[in-house]
Amino acid sequence: MKTAKIALLSGVALLSFGSAAQAQDASEVSEAGIADIVVTAQKRGENLQRMPVAISAFTSEQLDLQGISETKDLSAIAPNVAVLGGTTNATASVVTIRGIPTSSDESMGYDSPIGIYVDGVYLARSAASSFEVADIERVEVLRGPQGTLFGRNTTGGAVNFVTKRPTEDFNLSLRAGIGNFDQRVLRGVINTGTIAGIARSSLSYLYKSRDGVVDNLLQPDRLDPGAASTHSLRWALSIDLADNVTLANAFDWARIKSVSAFQQLVGVGNGNVSDFPATMTIGGNVFPKVQPANVLGYLQSATSGEAECGSPLSQMSRTWRSRVCNNSSRPSVDKVWGNMTRLEANLDTVTLRSTTAIRWWRNTLLSNDLDGLGTVRGPAFTQDSLLNGMPIAVLNQISGLTPEARAALAAAAVPTTTQDLFEITDKRRHHQFSQELEVVSRSGGAFEWVLGGFFFKEKGREYNPQHYAYVLDTDAIFSEASFGALAPELRAGNPARFRAMAVPSALGYTASTRSYAIYGQGTWRPGGPGGRIGVTLGLRHSWDSKTLAVFQNGIAPFEPEDLARNRGTKKFRALTGNLSIDFRATDDINLYARVARGYRSGGFDARQDTSQLALAPFNSEKIWSYEVGAKAKLGNRVRINSAFFYNIYSDQFVTVPVPVGEGQSFGSIVVNAGKTRYYGFEVDGKALIADGFELDGAFGYVKADPVTYLAGDIAHQPHNVASVIKLNYAPKVTASAGASYRYDLGGSQLLFRLGYAYTSSFYMFGNPLTAPFSQATKGDARGLLDGQIRLDRINLGGGELSVTLWAKNLTNRHYASRAVDFGQLGFSTVSFGDPRTFGLTLDGKF
């Protein structure tokens, strides 16, 4: 069945000849056919079809029409690209390219293997990588390692948002929109035109808000899950300092107040060894498995703290719920701002470019319970109440108790607690500085090259308090070893077997990074700029230094004598690069082969338990990528690009459980113990079927094959368990198909578009040894249908008006998109993607 579905989707993509990723605006599709796309992903303006690298480009009209304005909107419209939103804040994203995902762990000890850039400026933190920029010109998505020009942490690929430059003429554009869930949009962009013959400036502002998409019975609509409000501002200035020297400056600021998607309770531990066995045999070796607490037993005897919510167990479901209970649903507030200054001198033979950028991010999560319930009222565990409510006949058999004490204990009630299963707050702070210098040769010669140097530094801090209920099976306390022959009677008379212990905890740390790099890349065409054969070689050497200092990882801050073992500094270095050969078989067909090496910088696991082992660094990951591809235009009315790739990813980060004391209690440590082969193919393109009628589509398939993945057996000996590992956030299939039709109304235009995007199912926690709920937390396969109808270019005398009716997820598909496996705590949750949304926007241009 899976094979049939893959074949069907592949056929749809091929018949569609295309990709939404390759869609052009109206000016790019003329009577002559599909125009070329010029991108700047390799530091100079180049025809996308002639670049020997897999890249998709989205133009401003395509982005605007499909409502794409930030990273998390990009899912499935480029082949082998999937994007998920954050768990607790609106600016986070998990980007997967060719099966290699951004880590779902947003702590600052990890770097993402997917590079996110705005105007070529690197955004270091995945938790602050998705925010709306009000005036986007183009988005470029590069697939595969980009270890030369984009550098470290691009083992999967890179995404570059390119913003619009100020125009030479005065113009003003305004937008107003409404939609369901009380959506509201206001946007304005003003270009001053040329000032004093040398300067140009633009100012843009965006306001966007909506209520939540499910009804939280315990909060007003403005605090329902999915509610958000955004204020975004961007100011750009360009000054001609001389005929060939330009100074450009861009400042952006955004404030996003959001309520995270609801985490719906989907699975709980039940104490059944057939459902949650204590061990697993792999290759003849026996491995311990993380055992979830028996939360089911506790919830069966517990009640809800809020009458309108029903019983705790009635709130558990893998089916999407439109009415939910979340008593701690308070907003997350993200503030993101930055400034980029670029000085560029176009000399006779080279272009000199300096880019200086600084960025800040502040995140405050006021509170959120991630357990999918309101508060839970149930028996509480305390040491001095363990015998409360025991039958007097049992208590009479315990020596050392006076008759008065026995009577008092028999009459005493078991204490209760009313609390969340899991609740957090968080404060994160981050700032970064980068400086890049480039020397770029003039285009058009037989040899084109670029040289550069890069410096980057960052500092961050996080303080993440957590409060959770740890469910204890008190029958385990009444063991024969402790109570002898009386143990069975104590267990039989136990008035509350499962009791919750309130546990406060917090993670707090500071992190810093310094990085330096030098790089160079050149392309030689022996036959001159029009030669058929080209050879491109690029090399980059990077040096990184990281420091992490954890000041709390548990109930209380570390004592001064413990701080040293919770602080670490580590230096990393790597040589990366690429070699490609391209052959222009004709003016419209380009064939290429490429080999590239990339690396993801090592770091520290801020959550590592240091009771047995001091804070230990993990080293860098490495990848070798091999790719062949073809780019073709057929009759100037069809564009189709394809690529086959094979990647070997080694020294991958693996979280290995580390026993802490006796029994099944685990800490963890991250080590370089993984190796994976990735292979697959992708195709995307576009076809102009008839005047005004276009088809576009994309198809990507990737197979992730773990080769090595180490884990410790019951004797603490490491063995390879790759045969049972499913890689996280790695869908095998992504596909999209779309059709659009433009009808000329004599000056104005009527545009219809229907688009479909598919992502196959995927694991979010794929190690069965450490994730007891790996099946319950799988991401659902989803096919999402979007549509737009736009009446464009309505003459207003001094301007133009456009009216757009749009809808996303037209079939109202409900699908699990993010999850949390709480492991030993004994439960798991999933959050669902947005239901059907629709709205109307008015745009005016003057």
C-alpha cells in the first residue's frame, strides 16, 4: 500500500512537471514561456538552472499568494523539505531537509544542522528562527550540505530569506484582512523613492492576530491554544556613497505573543509488562528499557480539579479534540530584533562586501502545562502518611506502634494533592554578532571565484523551572524484603496504591560560542563563460569554541563546589567543501555531479546528569554527500529539475541512557555513536500548459538507514542497536502539486489556484529503549489542500486594488504534528496542526 501511494504521488508530481518551489510571478511567465530565475545563494546573481546544486526558489508573488511569510510555512512545497512549528513558543521551528532534522531539543548546547539565514545573516538558534518579515523578495532553499559558502551547521541544507530593497520610486502598499478564528491582518510598506539623488528608504509594519483554534474551557478565547498576535517592523536604507559604493542598512523588530498548540494526552504507563517490557533483546543482547510510571493507575482513582473538564481519563484521546482543558495556558512572549549593515564596493574586477550584523532574542513563557489535562486531584505521597487509612487488623501486626497510634493511623485520611502532571515556565535570552568579509570576482569570465572570512559569537541564558507529579507505586515499598510475611497484607490493605509526589525542578545554564572561518570557491569553464563544461571547487576551514555552564539541573541550584563539574569548554575545527562538475548538454539542459563535505559543530547536553560523570562534550558530526542531477527547460514552456543523492552521516549525536543507582532510573549522556546512510531522489518543476494555465509540483523520497547506534546492555556494555532505531522527524515522502489559472478581464486579472501538499508519517521519538511511547507519538501522514481566488489589478485611478479569498487545509484534516514523550514520568502528548482556516484580504498599491 505504501509503495502504491509513493508511486501515485510520484506520478502526480511528474505529470505536473513541477514545483511550487519554482513558481514565478506574473512577470516571469510571458508569451515566450517560463522565464529564468536569478538567485544569489552562491554570493552572486546566477541563473538557477545553471547552478550545479539542488536549490528551490520562491518569488514574492508565490510567497504572498500562498501565505508563506516565515520558516514554518515552507513544509512540503520543496521536495524533501518538511517543517514543523514549535512546542512552547511561536518562533521555533523543526526543519527537515533530506531526512536530516533540526533537533527538537532547543537548548543552546546544540546547534541545528539546517542553516536559517535572513539576507545572508545566520540565525543561530532554531527556537528563534521562525518570525514574520513583512517585505520578502525571495526565499532560497538549498538541499544538501552547504559547507563552503554557508559553513558550519548546514549538513542538511540552508534556507535564506531575501528581503526587498528600497525602490527608486515612491510607492505605498497597504493590506487589510480578516478570517475565521477572528483573524486580522494589517500591513503597510512605504518606499520613499530616491532622496537627494543618493539615498532610498523603506518602512514596513505588520500586525497580525487570531484567537485559538481549539476551545480551552478554562481560558478566554484570546488565550485558547493557537492564539497569537504579532507586531513586526522593518526599516531599510540604501545610500550611494560613490558611483560604485553602496551602504545598506536594515533593522527589523518583532514581538510575538502566542499560546502554544494544545498538547493532547495520548498515552500513559499502565504497569503492564506486555505493553511496557522491562528489557528488549537485540542481536542476542539484553537491553534495559525506560519504564514509564503507572500513571493509568493513578488517574483511575483521581478526579479532575475543574468540574467542567470531566474525569482525567476522559480527556485522553489520540483523536483531535475541539474542547480541551489547560489550566496553565498563559502566553509565550518572543521579542526578536536585529540590524544588518552591508557595505559593497563594485570595482573594475571585483566586488568587495562587508556584512556586519547583530541580533537579539528574548523569550518569556509565563506558564504552560504540557500534560493535556487540567489539574488532577489524587492521593499524595509523603513518608509520614504511608500507613494512613490502613485497616486496624493490619496495623495491629506492626510492632512498635502503640494502640493509640494504630487507631490514629487507621482513622487518618490519605493526603491529597491537586496539581498538573507537568507544568513549566521558561526565560531565554540570546544575542549574537557576526562579521563577514567577501571578495567576489566579476561575473562573465572563464574563471569566477569568491573569497571570504567569517566571524561569529553568541551568548545565551536559559532558566526553565518545571513542576511535575511523579507517580509512585507504594505497593513496591511494602516488599517482603522490608516487611517480611506482613507485606502481602499491607499491599492488600493499601488504601491508595498509586500516589503522586510533587517534584519541583529547574534547568538553568549559560552558553557561549565563538567561531571563525575562511573560505574560497571558484568555477572554471575551459571554454569561457559559454563553455559546456564547468568545474567548481570550494573549501572552508572553521574553528569553533563553545562553553556551557549549568548552574541548576534539579530541585536546587548547584552548590559552589559542584559548579566546576557542570561547566565545560571545548574547541572544534573542520575542513569542509564541495567539488562539482557540470555539463551543459544544450543551452536548456544542464547535468551535474557533486560531492560535498559538511559538519555540524559539537557541543554540550545541558540536561546531562552529572552526579556520576562531569559535564562531557560531544564532538562534531560529519557528512559526505554524493549527488547527481539534471536541470532542463523543454520548449521554453516546461521546467523540470531532478536529483539523486547518497549521504553518509557519521559521528552522529546519540543520547545514551546512563544508570543512576539501582533499578530502572536513568540519566543520559550525548556521545558521537551514530552513523546513518541517507539516499533518495527528488524532482520539481513547472509547466505552462496554455496561456494563463500553469501546473506545478514536487516529489521527494528519502530513505534513512541507520548503520550504527550504540546503547548499553544490562551489563552496561555498548552494542549496536541500529536495527530497531527509527530516525526522528524524517518523513520518507514529501510531495506537492498545484494548478493555477489566470483569466484576463481587460486590464484586471482573475486568478484561481489550488494546491496540495503531502508529508508521510514519521517518528518523533524513534528509540524504543528510551521512548516508551514511540508509537503513540508518531507524526501523522497528512495531505493538505489549499486554495486561493484573487481579483488582481483593479484600477483605482492612482493605484491598483487586489482582493484575495484564501483557504488553508480545505478538507479540515486533523493530524498530529509535534509530540512529547515524557518517558519515566509515564505519559505522552501530541499537538495537532491547524484546522481549516480561511479569510479575505484587500491589497492596495499606490
